[in-house]
Amino acid sequence: MPVVELEGVTKAYDGGVVGLQRASVSIGRGEFVFLVGPTGCGKSTCIRLLLKELEPSEGEVRIAGKPLSKIPRKRVPMLRRNVGTVFQDYKLLPNRTVYDNVAYSLEVIGEGRDQIRRKVPDILRLVGLSTKLHAYPDQLSGGEQQRVSIARAFVNHPPLLLADEPTGNLDPETSIGIMQLIYRINRTGTTVVVATHDKEMVDKMRRRVVELREGRIVRDQESGLYRPDESTTEFAIRLRGELGIGAEGHPN
């Protein structure tokens, strides 16, 4: 069963602006898929439909076979518990430490204190921030803030991770680190959908690409150019080489 399905989805906004036009796409369990296209092409509309922040004007959106149109408003928080989301602007709580930012996403879904104490250090190790537990967001670099955002999205190990321009504010070397981290999460079995206009990064990642233009899907292309068993380290080394970035993070 596909994890994500859009079937003939159209989204028209007030004023006649069309976000999506008759878009159909199916994404299987464990896939890593890029949504690409210029600003305003419909990428963010897709993400917001999958979070049930928007309702389609026509067509059906399903997650794990469940039509989102059948989910009542009071059940939406439960849906979002199973979908991790990462945004360009991090959305961290400025007056809370790294630990508390991640713990908060467990508190709001009613996790017990013992579970939180166990899960938060584990996820911060995974994202490479074990030493920053007590730091505040304004003491972190942009890349570190995005790692906290990813930790918060993934601490509950949701089956689906949506990332909307996750490297939009970051330099090329930091972007590779973030993509490496998202790839590591994908390797645990989580389905990943990344919306981005970073065409060069997408080309080098060699994953499935769904391209949008003016709300229409104009390309849905399997890459097939990568080894499915590529480790996260091999992946980062290959990406640095193909993007012409040396180990210090400077273009060669």
C-alpha cells in the first residue's frame, strides 16, 4: 500500500490562483522522493495538503490508504503525530534549550517523562548534537538549528517525514550534512518527501524526482543511478565530490 497518494488533486485558492491541477502521484513505503520546481509551482501546496492544513478542491489525498477527507478535525493532531515535518525556518522555540525543544514535541502527544528521558538523548545523538543539549537556538548555527528541527520531527520515529525547503537558508556544505541526515532517517525505513528548488543537490542525490510546474506534475522520474546499499558516509563523500566541495566545505 502506498504511504502517500494524490489522486486527481486540484487546489484552487481564493482569487482564482491554482496551487495544484489534477495532480496524481503515489509514493511507496521507504521511498525518498523530491518535489521540485520554481517558487509557486505547487510544492508547498502538496505538503500542506498532506498535513491537512488545506483541503483539496477536487480529488483525494490519502496517507497509508486513509482518505484525509474522512478524518474529522479533532483527529488531525493524531495524523500529524505520524508525519514528521521540517521547514526552512526551523520553527524552534527561542526560550527553550535544544533538549526542551525536542522534548516538547513528545510532551504534546502525552509521552511519559521516562520515555522522554530515553528518547531525546538518543535522537540528539543521531543528529550529531549530543554536546548541545543545554544550548538555546540563538547559540546555534543555521545548520545546527535545522538539525534540532529534524530531531524534533523524527523523535517519535514517524513513518513519513515531510521536509519543505530544508536547506533553503544553508550553505552548500551544511546542506550536504542536512541531506545526509535525512538520508540516514530514510535508511531506517521512514518514507521521505523533500520539497526543494535546489536543482543541483537534487541531481546529485539521484533519487526519484517529481517536478511541478504551474501546479501540474510535468515529470515523475525514477533515478536508478545510485546503489541502494550506499552508506550515509559514502553518500556524503559522493555528494561532496560531485558538488565540487572539499572536506573543509569550500568549493574546489
